[in-house]
Amino acid sequence: MELDRRTFLMVSGGAAASFALGLSSRAQDSVCRSDLPFVITVQASGAWDPTFLMDPVTDSADFTPFVASQIRTVGEIRYAPFFDANTGAVAPYLVGDDQQDFFVKHGHRIVVFNGVNNRTVSHDIGPRIAFTGSTRDGQPTFSGLVAGLQGAEMPLAMFVSSGFASTGGLVPVTRGGSLDLLRGVADPNRDSIHTDSVNELLREATQARDARLLAGSSLPRPRQAYEKIREARNGALQRRFEEIADVLDGARSGRRRGLENTAAGVLALMSSGATAGAHLSLGGFDTHDGHDDEHPGALQNLLSGLDFIIEAVSADATLSSRGVLIVVASDFGRTRYNGGGGKDHWPITSMMAIGVGAAESVIGGARVIGATTPTGGNGVEALPVKISGGQTIVAEAGDPDAFELTAGHVHHALRNAIGLCDTGAPDDPLRRFALNVLPNEPLPLG
């Protein structure tokens, strides 16, 4: 029964959204990008501190409370434990019902990028660079680009809970921070108070009002607009959104909070064929004071949310067979401790890419690209890298092939890894939204 329903959702949604949005399919993309994974970008809003997680600094009280013996390793990934500022105790970041160490559980599907220079300490600019790989206005975020390329016939192609996100105008953005808000978008008249018969009366009253507006309009342009509204509310699009509301109702089971709550709805929409990309955001990272009290808790919430997404994707045949790529980033990084027990803004940061299902083979895992040293003045210094022998390695000082790792390099590599390419068409979005990075060779992944 579920399979039949999903098939119906995907077929009816394509026809409905095509009519409603007036967006044509891109036939020239059929060879170049036919099997893209779903993409979810996750924003650690406020600027996380990589030295407290995937790029740990040890034996330096100016940076962290950690000593070398406390750092754990999975493959190439070195990571710091959770730090309890009240007791000084450390423990792994435990996630899921089984309470496993996050990196032990999922490290095999994670690639970490350290020493990424976002070249800004502005909260207005940083998220744009982190999620588009560019400083240009109008550039789509990675999830927004994939949504634009794959979701032209989806009614909710790009969903954004909060934070910075853009589709570059390729498809509309739907914003909503929780399952309830999502369901309200899909079916505004549905609630837990009124019966189905009352909802039907509301629907009939709306349709009657639309008919009166249409009958009372004689000017061509307003009349055309009323006709489109009336057709949308009486046809396939309305039925499609009612089905989406049913899907979201089904996703509301269980007690969830924060990132997990919104992710449950997003994954249900993706599985039903309504959504191709999403941008989720979680706060608590802008720790100018009380850093050691607040930052570990924010990281715990982030990793718990990521664990929920990974587990949910793995359990869903539709999502895992197509694959989901999760890209986790933040505005920028953080400095050494300031005089008030906090840490301030620093341009050098880290990013993570997580492949789940079919996307796991594309991304690989348990790997680290880039590195830093804690000798960079007020924060860590990014070490130069170069591509050699099919790998990205740390370069010697003065190496003519060396370059500084940026978010643009990371996005260029991710685009290449999932098969995004310029089809050669004059209006191809990959040409319009090209990333100008040097070297132009993508960082090897997988």
C-alpha cells in the first residue's frame, strides 16, 4: 500500500507542480545529471569551533582543555570528546537509541575538510561562502542547486528551516521550521480541532469566494490571475498538497526536538517525491563567552540530529537507493580563548560531507582533507595543500603547486563527485553558477 501511494505522489506531483509553477523540464540535463542524490545542507549557525570536534588542538590551554591522550581516531579522522565544564570530565559524543560514539558509528561515511579559509568573520557573509562556495550574491547553495536541477516539477523542491539558503532563482524556496509549519503549508485548513466535514465546508467556501472574484473581474490580467488561483485550488495541485499533508502527519510519530523534528518532515517529503534539497539550521554556536559551558552542548545537539538523519535515510528504501548527501558547515571558525572565557570569530574553519546509502560510495569516508596548526596568531593557521597522486595532501612551504583550501574548492569537489557538469547549453545553470577556483582540478573524493 505504501509503495502504491508513493508512486501516486511522485506521478501526480510532477503533473501538478508543472502546471502550477510553469517550469519546463531540462531535457539537456538527462545525460549530465540524471542520478543526483538528495542533498541536505546543515548549518551550525553562529560559527562552530572545529578545535572542539573534528580539528582538535591539544596540550594548549589557550585553545582547548584537551590533552593528546583524550583525542580519539577513526580512520584519518581525529576528534575531540565532549567536555563537561563543571567537572572537567570528557566522554564520547553519544548518539541514537544505542548511545554509540558518533564517529565510531558513522565515521566510515564522513569526509572532513580542515583548514578551510572562509576569508571572513562576518555572520552576513560567512554562511553564503560556506554553503555556496562563493562570495557572489545570487549564487545557489549546494542543496539549492541540486533542488533547482532536479526539482522543477516538485511542489516543494527546496525546503529551508532557517539560516542562509538560495536556489539562485531556479525553483522557489519553501520555509518552515517544524513539522507543524510544514503541514500548515501543505494543507492550511487542516488542524486537530475541526472534523473533515468542517474542512470540506471551508474548502467549498474558498472555492465560492474564488468564483465570485473571477465573476466580478473584467480586466484581462486580474481575471487571468484569478483563473489560475481557482484552477490550482480545484485541481491536481490541491490534491497533491493534501497527500503531502498526509505524509507529514505520518512523520509526526515519536518525540523529537530541534533538528530531528524538522528533518523528519524533510525526509518524508523527499521520500514521497515532493522535495529534492533542504537546508537545515541549528544555533547555539556563537560563544563569545561561556564557550566551554555552551559549545559542547551545541555540538551534541548537532551530532544527535545528524545521527537521526543518517539512521532515517538508511531505513528508507527510496532514500537510501538514491542516496542522500549531507554537507555540514558553519559561518567560520573561532579564535583562542578571549579574556571572558569565550572565543571570538576566526576565518579558518572546517566542513564535513556525509554520504548515506548510494551516496556513500561517491563520498567515501574516514578521511580528512586539509590541516591546520595552532600557530596562527589568534587562531589556527591553515596549512597549504596540493593534489598529488590522486590525493589532496599537505604541501611544503613554497611548493609552487600548493594552494589555500577554501569552501569553493570543497563545493567544486562535491559538484564533481555527484556528477554535476556543464551540458554546453547557453542557459545551463552550471555555467551561470560556475565556481572560479584554482586549481580547477576537483579535490579527489571517495
